Amino acid sequence: MTVPVDHPTPAPEDPKPAADHEAEDDYSTRPGIEDRTLLLAGVVIAFIVLAFVGMFVLTALGGGTDYVPWGE
């Protein structure tokens, strides 16, 4: 099966091919992970705090504990 290699000349009103457009969504111009370190640190800290709060809530819902070492 053959494919013709000669393409007609595009009309001026036809849209340009993607390679001729300005690089609006180019990966080299997008911010990387090193530009979002504060956001990443905030998400990690929030996850750790959520895990500890979840442990306390689940302990309280499960009946708590009777072990109080400082109140003998």
C-alpha cells in the first residue's frame, strides 16, 4: 500500500500546524517540582498531622485507654 508524498500547499486561512505555534504549553517552560517545594512540604506536613489526629480519633472511638502513667 502506498501513500502519496506530495501534499497540496495550504491555504492562508487554514490553521497552522502545531509545530509553528508558539510554545504555550511547552514542558520546558512549566514549573517543576523544585518550584513547588513549599506546596510539597505543606502537603507532607498536613498528611502527617492528619495521620496523628486519625490515630487519636480512632483510639477515642474504640474506647480509649485506661493506661495513664502520670496519674497513678
